[in-house]
Amino acid sequence: MDLQNLIKEKGVVGAGGAGFPTHVKVGSSAHTVLVNAAECEPLLHKDKQLLFHRTGAFFKGLEMVMAGVQAQKGIIGIKKKHTALIDMLESSLPANVDICRVDDFYPAGDEITLIRETTGTIVPPGELPISRGIVVNNVESLVNIGTDGPVTTKFINLAGDVENRHTLEVPLGVSFADLLAYAKPTLSDYAVIEGGPMMGSIVTDMESVVTKTTAALIVLPKDHVLIRKYTDMASEERVNRIGKAACDQCTFCTELCPRYLLGHPIQPHRAMRSLVFHHSGDQPARPETHALYCCQCNLCSFVSCPEGLYPSQVCINNRKQALAQKAEYEGPLSNQGHPLAQFRKTPSRRLKTMLDLNRFPDTGELTDHSISPESLTLKLQQHIGGPAGPVVSVGESVEKGQKIATMGDALGSEIHSSANGTVTRVDDTCIVITPSEQTN
Ligand code: SF4
Ligand code: SF4
């Protein structure tokens, strides 16, 4: 079986982002494979744990991808502060693989930013890294490629106000409620963020389940600044009304925007200015199409804006509207980065201070656990593309690693059972399995 089909059959997707199917990435030729090990979200550290504890599988996956795309070199982009980890990796680096040390800033893990930091190349707005001969993979995807068998587990961080701040390998489909029971929140009145503090989302249903893209659960007090910000941002009417009234067009949001600093056309202050030209809560007749180039990092909303406004959300709303109208950006394009870009990076330490996260460590060992869920709910859509089609029915016995849903030739990812057990439900969105034994 060739590499592309092998990865497709294993069901590997980008474990750190939107879940882009990895087999598609290895279908082209590239001169460089870049490993995104920059992990820039505060409190997230599962990739570092994987590099420490799954080193063999990681290097094997990297070498397989390099061979598959015929790359002449591999680069591991990692923050220079991780000196012990870098020393360990350097002692066993495969041929033609280098480590590139990057500064500790946000969003160093944005793949377009990381490409600039590690190779000096600016990927033009709207283009993919492969247009510059570069394939980017995150650490967990490479570990999954280098590990025998299909993807049935996910590595996640449990962080914030919990007793057990651990990194865990858990079966796909386990509920957040089961994970929180293990994590043991130390507060009675708390909220939970799924993912990183900057680009995550508030969990509204604790029966939500782990998918191939779940990275972390972060427990915080309900009145924590981040929870307030996410709650405020959820109301488009409020974001627009207050933004229209309070934005003084200082342009800080644009001047610190990482994609603007790469020379991309995004300018969040212009999206904010456009609010003046329509009534509160209404959509502008013509969306700001430069918002199509926003990477949704939330830096402008959580850090840059001195007024505490939400330009990222205004950009996201404009982006949605532009996509719905099939409107395209028609302004000038540049391939030149901002001359002051290197001096306008937002240090991670500042981010943690501003978001009141300093009391939480960015560590938590990969730990064996004793979570024994009564059921596992495998989502049929854990990836970019359409949902997978079930190939099992209710009452059927399945084994761990058995394929239970397939994409056929469509874009997406194959889904495998994460436990031995019995199928108890199949519908348009998921397959539920009752495990017959402990899953870890
Ligand atoms: S930083 Fe805030 S106040 Fe300044 S232009 Fe941007 S949204 Fe407006
Ligand atoms: S969220 Fe804000 S800072 Fe980030 S890319 Fe979009 S406009 Fe720029």
C-alpha cells in the first residue's frame, strides 16, 4: 500500500487544527516537511509530551512523510525555551532533519507564521504552504502516522483549576463529563474551554465527546476574564453595537495582527470602521473581503485592543458573509512582510498575564489513567469534508481498530472503533459503542 492510502486507511487528520485529512497533504511533492511543534496556546503542552514519550513513532512518521513527498529536508519548528527537549531530539535526529528554534510568542504555531519564522518564506495570501513546496504536519499527526494501526485515541491536556493537570491518551468518543470526573475540578462554579485559551470555545454540553481534533479541556472560574470574553463574543449584536460605539480607530488591532505583519491584506480596524455604516445588529450589504485572510487567532480581541472590543469576531462575521456571497478580495496583494514584524511579536508571557493564566503551569506529564466509559460516541464528522458513512449496524460486535465508517473516495477521514464492544446506536451523526472491557 502506498503512503497516501496507508495514511487514509489509518484515518489520520491534522490533530491540532480543523482536522484536514493528512493523506491529502502527502499527495504532492514538496522540498520541505515542516513539523509544527511550536504549540503556542498558553497551557497546552501535549506535543512536548509526545516528543518526549513517543519519540520513535514521531521520527518514524516524519521520515515516512519526507519519503512520501520526496522532501530533501525536514525542519522541526519548536520554541527555543524548550532546551531539554531540544537536546533530547538532537541526540537522535534522522538524516536531513534540523531543529529550528523560534521565539516564545503567540501565534508562533500559526502555520503561515511558523513557515516565515523557520524558512523565511512568506506564503501568499489565500495560498497553501504546498504552493511554496512546503508540507506542514503537527506532532500528533506524525506520531499517528508512525504508530502501528489506525487512529483510535487522542492526546489531550487537562488544565486550569483541576487536581489532575495531566496529559492523557484517551479513546476517541469518551465524554467530557468522564474526563472532568478524572480531572477533578477544584471549583464548584466553573466553566470549561475546549481547546486553547485563545482559539477554543466554551463547552455548553458536558456530554460532548473527544474527537480527532480535541486538544484540551481547561477549567476556569465562571467569572474568569476569558469566560467573560467568550461569552461577550458570542452575541453578534452586542459585538457590533459596542464596537460601533467605542472603536476609536487607533489601529492597534491591525498593527499587531500577525497576518497583517506578514503582508496579508487583513486589517481588522477597517472591519470595525465598517460597523459605522450599518445599523447595530445588521450585516453590511458588502462585507469587508480582506477579512477572508483572518486566521482567527483572536490576538486583536484578547490582547491588542485597548478598549476591550472584539475585532476578530467582526472579521469572522465579515468572512462568513463574504463566503456566503462568494465575494472575493479585489484589493492589492503584497508578498512583503511588514518591516517591523520581528519587533511586534506578542510574547507568550504577556499573553498569560493579560489573560490571568499565570497561576497555571504549562506542564502536566503524560499519565496512565483509569477512565472506563460506559459508552463511546464516535462522531461521523471529525474532519474537514462531509460525514463518514457507517459500515456497521446496531447489535454488531466490533473490535478496537475495526473500521466502522468510511468516506469512500470523498474528502474526509475513515473512522475506527476505539474499543472492543457492541454497537448500540447508529444515526446520521455518530456511532455509539458499549465497550466490553476497560478501554485504556
Ligand atoms: S484596537 Fe480596538 S479601538 Fe483600536 S481600532 Fe482596533 S478595535 Fe478599534
Ligand atoms: S483574529 Fe485578529 S489578529 Fe488574528 S488574524 Fe484575525 S484580525 Fe488578525
